[in-house]
Amino acid sequence: MLIYKCFSERGFYGNRDRTAEVRKTQSGFYVDLLEGDDIVEQRTFYDTCEVVATQLAENWALGLICAKKPSQQLELPFEWA
């Protein structure tokens, strides 16, 4: 069930139409990250609350986060102590 949708207009944050849709299932929440009509990534939030999922949706639409490629590992700009 769709519970939240967030979008940015083309040209506002670059040349991309970014949309995020937060949905709820019996297992929890998941977010579809879209550019145009294409789903770029789907992130699951089964062990967390709706607020975290909606914040991710807003950050995606604003261009604050990028999609992860399946084979890409997260590289941090610092080392953990």
C-alpha cells in the first residue's frame, strides 16, 4: 500500500526527475527510488519506523543521496577507530 510519495521537478536538482514512493507491507516498509519512470533501487526498512523510510524518500528526491550499485561497496572518507 502506497503511504507517501515525494518528488522533485526536472531542472531543480540537475536534469533528473527523482521520485520516491514509500510503501507498507506486512513485513514493514520499503522505498522505491525512481528516476523518470525507471526504478533505480528499492530499499527495505523492515526493522524500523515509517519516519526513517519517509526521510530517505525526501533525501532521494532532493538529490542528497545516490543509488547504490549492487556490486559497489560503501567507501567512507575516513577510517573507523
